[in-house]
Amino acid sequence: MIDFLGRTHLLLLHLPIGILLLGFTIEWARHFKWITISKSALSLAYFIGALSAIFACLSGYFLSEGYNYTDEETYNHFWAGIVTAVLATSIFMVNVWTQSPYQKWLALGLAISVAVTGHLGGSLTHGEGFLNPATMAEEKSSTPVFDVEDIPNAQVFDDIIFPVLDAKCISCHGPNKIKGKLRMDSPDFILAGGKSGDDLMGQNGAIQTRIDLPISNDKHMPPKNKTQLTEDENIIISWWLANGGSFDSKVNEINASPDFIMQIEKMIRTSSAQSHEANIAAFLPEEDPGPIDEEALIKIKASNIVALPAGEESNFVELNFVNVENLDAELFSQLDPILNHITRLQLSDQDVTDEHMKSISRMKNLVKLYLDNTKITDQGISLLKDIPYLNYLNVNGTQVSDAGISSLSSLPQLKKVYGFHTGITLDSLSSGIEIIKGNFVLEPLPSDTIRL
Amino acid sequence: MKYNIEKLWREHSLKNAELNSRRVFLKNAGISLGALALGSFLPGCKTPGMQEKALDLNPLMPKSPHFAAKAKSVIYIHMAGAPSQFELFDFKPELNKLNGMDCPPSLLAGKKFAFIRGIPKMLGNQAQFEQVGDSGAWVSENLPHFKKVVDEVSFLRGIHTDQFNHAPAQIMMHSGSAIIGRPSLGSWATYGLGSENQNLPGFVVLTSGGVNPDAGKQVWGSGFLPSVYQGVQCRSSGDPVLFLNNPENTTRDIRKLSINAINDVNKLTYDEFKDPETVSRISQYEMAFRMQMSVPEVMDISSEPESIHKLYGTEPGKESFANNALLARKLVEKGVRFVQLFDWGWDAHGVSRDTSLGIGLKNKCRETDKPVAALLLDLKQRGLLDETLVIWGGEFGRTPMQENRNGVSQVYAGRDHHPNAFTMWMAGGGIKQGESHGETDEIGYEPTRDKKSIHDIHATILNQLGFDHEQFTHEFQGRRFRLTDVEGRVIKSIIT
């Protein structure tokens, strides 16, 4: 009986919304003298409105008791409903017994209260953010996001099971919404269980039985209007529950055959095919140099220098002089406004001299520098010793020698120096920087030329 | 007769007067104005399948990828015909124990093979294997030089495809679909990145082995992308690009004038019809003109020092895989984005001496082993391997069973096509060194760990070039297309 009364809420709630808003409309239309209507007619509207609001409150109270809502979720809606009912009753009484000029403001307050209550109620039924489908779609990603490479050594719960719960269960059984007084966002909460008091874990636990119920059953989980578990997810959750439902073992510590690992991999593949994954980009300095001087960039490009942002929307820029025929000083001075933006500079085969190196030494964000087959010397190369991010340096085919290259041993990020066809004899610098001097040979073998 | 002429003349005068009436003029004016207005309401009705952004008069202008890229260029070595993983990289002691036994029916149930019929015999590794390098990777005796560079590469040992015939599998491998019509990898790369060197094509194709790949030029085609993005096939002997030279008695100046005149007309045509193929044609003329100077220079390997020829085993003037490998390095050095090498002749079915695992395959290895190792070393010493992604692979794998074409056992050892499991490797361009990803079962029949698809490889290649493979699209026939279609996952564990 209580259940039935509770469910009439879904019917009754529409009456006060319609009738009270009608009352509000008449009130203001009368104020602006658009219509004439007797005071008693308005009283009737407010009376029925107030009465239906009170019934809606009562039925709503029963509904929250009998249904899976928690107090926290319904709190605001509950009190907003009571405020609406009280306001409706008082406006009815003001209308009948007094002649207050403030009545129209009371009506406005009532209308706002109706709107707020209605919205809060709607959010309960349809979910937060229902009114804005764009944000809804973004938030409601029901595809698990896995971050696991080595499946046999992955944590069963943290790496495999939790992402599934996170995508399919936690939006209703988590910190934001606690339907059925159950949270599933940590092992402790899962073990604590929910309102029904059933044990969730194990082969016959509530998780398994609720999943196994036919979708038409009210107790089936996830509810039929929500995204269901995929077949793979189903199999893997059952496997986890059947094998003890451990929270801290690795995959290969519980009963996982190679076939089953393939099964897990399949689940991860399928879901990652649907979810957007992060890209792996090349290293860029952390500190953004701010917007680039577009005019300077256009001039640079006009000089046949390939100048491209290091990725769309990046303020860093990569330069390649491959199409430049004459590297004169003027051309190089065009780079001055963007020195801090350059992360990659390719000057291969150009007439770069130690004079140019002065500009280059001011490029504080330089990561990769190609100076192969240029005219630089030890003197020029030593100017690079204060470029903090320099990671790659190519001095192939130059006059650079051990003395010049040794001056760079304190560069923190420098990993490799290419010194093919140079005077360099060192294999590495004291700080562990590897020098690749090339001149590789593959010893000839008879099989290179003899055919069978 | 006279009557007829008079009647015609009267009719003509009447019609003439009607057509020149004020009413007709105003009516026509209304229609024309309406049509003019309509034209501006329908700006989309130009040519389908071309994004506004790409309608630049230089479609090969260099462009930024989505994010900072680890690789600037790609050298893709495709061994056409599908090399046998069992004679190169996939060492299977268990399979060797089963050598010569009947294949268990469980492996055959529901499977369809290109040539195997009835019950074939299992075939163990037809080469000696050893673990080499710091990474301890298993490599066969067929690749003695590769053993020295094994620590540069990341192996992908659990690759699978869904095609078991050469042509569709090659098209799948290069365009992400077994059905022709999609752009190839290199076309996507040049479409997204343009060409850094404005005097060279962004996408160059070199073939060796005497025969073009089975799938034909489709494997470097541009599909629905403008044709300026298709691969430019160069030859390693004779004229590098056919028909590039000026005709006799035509000087470069005259050639320039005639190309300018043709392009001016083409530009007018483009302004009128907005067909992107016109832009392609304009830039192809200009590119060809610039290539007349730059290509013979870059394609000439005779100027390389003797030490380099020794390293690669190259002989100038000859058509060989070795020459192509050296050319690939030279092209990448000059800023070419994508170099595609095809080497034909790896289809070791065992039906003849040349297709046997013991002779034909070994000869193919001898032709290519040194150049591949040399390419990696040469790229490394020039500092190019850092930002050049090198990929090696075939279009599918080969069976752990000996092929018995039409149910008859063969004299030579050979293997049938096997799409379920094979090995590829990648190196340089932000790929980890000495990594091995994926495993196959004891007989190398199916992947047991980290099974990866062709789409995963494509996603990884695009990631290295700075593209989010899910966002890198081209709109064609009302739909946005991706290289990876609706699949693909970046193989993160082999990326530095």
C-alpha cells in the first residue's frame, strides 16, 4: 500500500506544477490588466494547487522510503517540495483573506520554488546534467579505461576489475550517488554491502546474482536503462568472483589460463577501441613560452625555412632549413623574436659558423639540434653549455673535437651526441653522455655474395 | 513554297518580338538573380570529399601534426610474399619435437588454407637459432648481420591479420582495409604532414626483387585522397623517375615557360570548378620540374664513399634491395617523409627450389640481411635513427605445418600462408630498443599474449608521427574516414 502511494508521486507531482504555474500566470496577467478574472476563481486555482502540492509531498515521502534513494540525494528535493507546499497554502490564504499588494511577489516566489523543486526531482529520475546532453555524454563514459600492459602481472582488482566497476556501477554506487545505500568505489565499501544486507562477493553473492537476473527483472544490475556489461566484462567479473574475488592479487596468482588472459586482453582491446586514449608525444619543455610572434613566423616561412608548431596549438616551434639555399646573417636574425619558442632546429648542410652559435645559445628551450656538415668549431659548440633541455646534438661532419664536446658534459638532459666524421675520439663524456662516432662496419661474410 | 517561307518569317518575327518583350526580360532577370542567390546559399556544392583546409595551391606544404612527434620520417620495409617467421625470428623447440608428425585435427578444424589440403605434417624450424644481443632475442642463422643490430629494434611477435592471400593482405597492411580504395600509410602521412623538402616528393616508393608487389600500385595509392599524395615510384637503375627528362632540344627555360603557361590555365580551371585534382595536377607539374634537378642528385649512389658501399653491399647501377636501402637513407636525410621499400620473392611455399625454405628463402635473406642491418647502422651513425621510424614485416605469416599443395607432400620444405600469427619489428623514431612484445603458443600457431592487429600497428605509426589516429580523418562521400577505421590501439609498451 505504501509502495502504491509512493508511486502516485510520479502522477501527482505534475498537478501542482501545472496549476500553481497557471495561478502565477493569472496573477501577473491580472496585475498588468491584460485579463479580468474574479478573485474567487484564482482562489480555486491556488486551493487545488496547494492541495495537490501537499499530496505530492506526502506521496514523495513514501516513495523515498520504499525506493532505493538515499537521504542525501532526496534531501534538497524533499525540502524544496515542502517549501512549495507551504508557499502554495499561504498564497491561497492571502488571496482569500487579505488584500495584500505583495501577493504577486509571493506568486513569483512560488513559481520559482515550483521550478526548483521540479528540477531537483527531475535530476533524481533522469540523472544529473540531463538538461545538457553534451556534458552528459562526456561525463557518462560507460566504457572502461584500462591502463595495463602486462596482463599476467597486473593487479586483478585495481587494473582489471575496478575499471569495469568504475564505468558501469560507480556512477550510481559511488561518492556522487549512493543508490541502495551501496558504494562500490573501494574494496571496503564493497565488502560493507548495501541496504539489502546481502553479501556482494563470491559466486553466489549479490553482484553475481543481480547481473544474472533477466534484464526485465527490476533487481537486474545495471538497471535496464543504463549501459549493460558487455559479454567480456560479464565473463571476467564472474571469473574474478568465482576465484575468490581477491582485492590484492595479481592475475597470474589466481586461476588464469593463457586462454583467459587472452579473454582479458580482448576485453581491454574492445573497450579501448571505444574510449579515447592518450597520445604519446615527444618531449617538450614544461614552461610554455607564451604566444608566438605570428608576423615574425610568417617572415621566417617566407625565407623558405620550414617553421612548424610542435603540434597543433603548441607555442613551441620546430625549424628546418632544408630548403634554404643561402644562410646569410640577415636570415638568421629573423629568428630573434622567436628564440624562446624553438625546440628543434635542423641546420644540416648549411654554412653555419660560430657567429650563428651566439643566437643558438640563446634558444633556452632547444631540445634537438642538428648541426651536421656545418662550419662550426669547438668554440661555437661550447656556447651550448647553458641550454637546459638540449637532449639531442648532431655535429657529424664538423671540426668539433674532444675539447669542444667536453664543455657540454654538464648539460643535464643531453643523452646522445652524434660525432661521425669529426675529430672526436671520446666514447662518452664523464657525465654519461654517449657519443656515437659511427664508422660502423659489417664484416663481410661469404654468404653475402654466394647464392645457393 | 513561297507561302511556306512567308509563314516561317512571320513566325520568326513574332517569336523574336515575344522574346524581346519587357515581360520576358524581367522574368528571365528574376530567374538569373535567383540562380545567383542560390549559388551563394549552397557553398558546399563544390566538389565532394575535399576539406576546405587542404584546398591550398600547394597541397604538399609542410604541416604540423596533432602533437609533438617522436618521428619525422618513416622507412617501411615490406618483404612482399610474407617471410616465414619460423626461419627468422620465431624459435619453437616444441614444434621441432613434432617435426614430421601429422598435424592434430584440432588445429585444422574450421580453418581454411590457401594451399594446404587434407592432413599436413608439422614442420620444425628450418634454421638454427641463437639468442643474441643484450636483449637475448632469438634470431636465426639466416640473418647473421641482423644479429649485430638486434638491440636496436622492438619485436612484435603476436601480429595477426584477417587476410590470407597476398594482394588483399598487402592492401590491408598498407591501407587498413583489404578492399581497394583507401589511401596508403604513406599517403596519409604526406596528407597530414606535407613534404619538408619542397624539391622532393613526400612519399617515395622503391621496389626490388624484379616484380612489383602482388597488390600492384594500390599499396602506395592515395585512395580517396587527392592524387598528389600517392607514392612516387623511383627506380634504382636507369632514370630514377621515368619520363622526367626534358625532350631533346628543349631547354630548362623553355620547359619552365610551358609549365607556367599550363599551370596558369589550370589555375583558371581550378577557380572555375574547384576540383582538387586540378590542384594536384598543378603541383605535380611544379614538383616534376623541381625534381628534374634534385632527384637525379639524391638518387645517385655512385658518389657515396667506398665504406658505405661496403656497409650496404651496394653496387651502383644495379637494381637491388641493397641499393634501395641506401637510397632510403639518402632520401630521409634530405627530408622525405615516407620511404616505402618493397622486396618481392618471399613466398616460400616449397613448390620449387626458389620457393623452398632451405634454398630460396636463404637466398632472399642473403640479399637483404646486410642492407637492413646496414640501414639501421647508417641511420644511427648519422643521427637519423632518432627521428626515423623503421618498420620491417610481411603481409602475413606462415604455417607451422609443411605445405602439401593439393594434398600431395612436396620435395622442398615450404609453408603455407598463415594470417593468425607472425612477427614484425620496428626501430628508431621513438621506439624502445631491445624490446619484445607479444608471444605465440608452443608451435607458433596463435598469439598467446599481446595479440596485435594491423590497425594497432597503424595507430602506433601515426602516434609516432604525432597523430591521434582517432582524430586524423578525411571526409569522403559524406563520412569521415580514418586509417584505422574504427579500430586500432597504440602499442604503448614499445614506445620510449
